[in-house]
Amino acid sequence: MRFWLLDKIRSFTPDSELSAVKNVTLAEEYLGDHFPEFPVLPGVFMLEAATQAGAWLLRFSENFAHSVISLKEAKNIKYADFVAPGQTLEVTVSMLKKDDRLATFKVDGRIGDRPTLSGRIVLQRYNLVDRDPALRDIDERIIQHFRRAQKILLPTALAAAAG
């Protein structure tokens, strides 16, 4: 993952909801091009922040059972406002349904009480070993990477609940 688009996970309820924040700063390299005279967080990055929030909810809910969690589908995504440097995007994902491979989430992005993003996303999850038994070690390394990242994103009190 090239861009970490979540700075902190504020809360989560397993198999239900996760809330996280992305603090937008001028130090982010893509803002130089998007747009030079009016820098704003690209809409696709807002969607990626929601995707990462949904992936973290799945990891916590399933005790890091899958190494790969990716966006399969984005439905009815609406952008309502810009997110500029100095502002904090608050992202909430609410799980609507889940099966063995897919999970559907309602997405809500806000700056304070102003909506910025809404819609639904479908995430798919799997392990590489399911496709090639020789990839078991890579699965484990990916999972360990995310377990380490959890320590950065998750406040201590929530980390105990996440396992």
C-alpha cells in the first residue's frame, strides 16, 4: 500500500462499525498537483480511506484471518465537499452484510458535521495460499505487517479489544 490514508482509528465494534480519521496536511506530495492553486484531497483518496477503514474492521472482526482485502465494487459514491489541508476527514464504515468472501459497507465521510463522502463499498478478502500453497509464508508476512501497523493506528484501549 503506497498511501496510508488513515491516521487513527477512533472506535470500532466488531462486525458492525469502525470510525477513523485522516488529517490532511500540505506535506502530502500529491497536493502539489491536485490542485496547485486549490489543494484538496482527491476524491479517489477519500474512497481509499473508506476502503482502508472497511479492511481494518474486517481484520479486527476476523482476527486477521485474511492477508488480502481489496475493493471489489464502489456503489453510488457521492462527493459532497472538498477536504483541504488543515482539515480532518472523519470516515465511518458500517457493515451491512458479510459472507465467506465479500463484505458490504455503508460509507460516510465528514468534516465536522459537513458530509464529504457517501455510498457503499464491497470488499473481497482471501489468502494467497488459497490460490497457491507455496505462498503461505507471504500470507503470514502480510498479516504480521498489518498487526504491527495496528499498533500505530489504534489507541491502546481499543487495541486490547481488537486482540
